[in-house]
Amino acid sequence: MQIALYQPDIPQNTGTILRLCACLGLAAHIIEPAGFPVSDRQFRRAGMDYLDQLNWRRHDSWHAFEAWRAAAGHRLLLLTTKAATCYLDFSYGADDILLLGRESAGVPEAVAEVADARLRIPLQPGLRSLNVAMAAAMAAGEALRQTGQFAQMQSAQGAEG
């Protein structure tokens, strides 16, 4: 399971999602340009002390990310408020990539059209959206539960004890 951030705006959200990825063993992708400098040095300066446990990759553009993804053969699942399918009603695969858009604008329609699925998190009527890091955690948790990856982590922790 992997998480990709499309041109993230807010470094604190990105840091939270990278920490989520490190703790849950998910690969992370940052698709630039971002609204802040993207580098190991900048993340360490911001207190991101999990980088050594994180498998992450920068892509300098959407096209570079798409070329990588196409070659790797991963499905792309877009989390969006504009989707009809609830994230709980979708069947995830262990190699899927969860794509989250910019905090300020989501993703352009051309990016949304490339997604293999568009998923939404149901909200109370009249509310716009969740924080992007919260949405990432909810969707990743469901995907890991469905694919049995949480059970694998739990078994590995039991073996260490």
C-alpha cells in the first residue's frame, strides 16, 4: 500500500502523512511542485524524525509520477469529495496507491480522470471536507485492514516480544 500527495500545500499535513506512512510501513510519494521546499533536510528541520524508517520518493511532476506508476502497474485510487463510491465499499489491493490532492484545490480533472477509482469519505451534511492527513489515515487504515497488512504487523510485533 502506498500514499501519493499531489502538489501538497501545507508542510505540517505532509509531515503528518509521512509519519503515518513510516509507522504503518507504507511507501510515500510527493508529486511536485509542492507549496514548500521538499527535502530530507527540510523535513528533519521540521522535526520529522521518522525519515530513516520511511520509504519515500519525490516526483518532479504529475507526468513523471504517472510514467513511474504506469511502468510499475499500480492502481491509482483518488480520495475526493466528488466521488460516488464510499471508501468502505471498495475492495483494495496490497499494491494500490491512495492519491490525495492539494489541501487548497484537490486535483485537476485531468488527474482525476486517470484514477482507477474515485473514493469518498461520508461526512455530515453541509460540511466540506476532512483534513487531508485525517482522510489519508482513515483510507489507509481500511485498506490495510482489508488486505491483511495490519494482521501481518500484529504478528510481527508478537514474534518480537
